[in-house]
Amino acid sequence: MIESIVGCEVTQVSFGGTFIIRLSPSGDISIEGAMGIEVAGRAVGEDDTDARVARLVDLFGTRIQLAEILPTGDLRVRFSNQTVITVEAGSAYEAFDLNLPGSPSKVVGGAGGRLEVWD
């Protein structure tokens, strides 16, 4: 469903109330939910803010190698620098929002792992 972002390059990462990954040639990933980060198979601790920010900044210039939505509604994305982010489905909120090239054009990870898809 979200394979259209595989191969896209990360052209911007921005932090605020939402973490946003901008992609080229088009698309973006907005993350509002809890996010796990692994680098080369090793988890980056949730309490190590400096390391987490550094790993997310390191996404700039990488390419997406894998993007999938798990049966639980979690989003998993693997990048060319061996970083994997997993966004947990929120129980009462939207955890992520994907704006995609092509169809579907938008996928939202809704409350309880429910997906909302727009063509």
C-alpha cells in the first residue's frame, strides 16, 4: 500500500509538535506517535534524547529501503543508513500521516491502529 515511497530520498527532517520527514521526488511522513529507533539492529534508548535527535538528523540524504504497515497498525520504515523507525499505533490519536506520490495519496494511522486511506 505504501510502497511508492521506497527509493525516495530524505530531503528534510523537522522537529516541532510533529516530527516530519520530507521526501523527494514527493511525499512526506508526519509522526505524532511514540517512535522506536534502531540503528544496525540496536535500539536507541527512549531516555537518550541527544542520541535520538542525532539519529533522526542522520536520516537527511538517505533513501527509504522498506516501508510497511504492520498488522497491529504500526508503521515501520527502514533507511539506507541502517536506521529503522517504528511508529506505534496510538490508542486514542493519529500516530502518523503519510502523504504519498500516486495512489493512495494519503494514509493516516488512526486511533487503535485503524488506517484511513485516501485515493
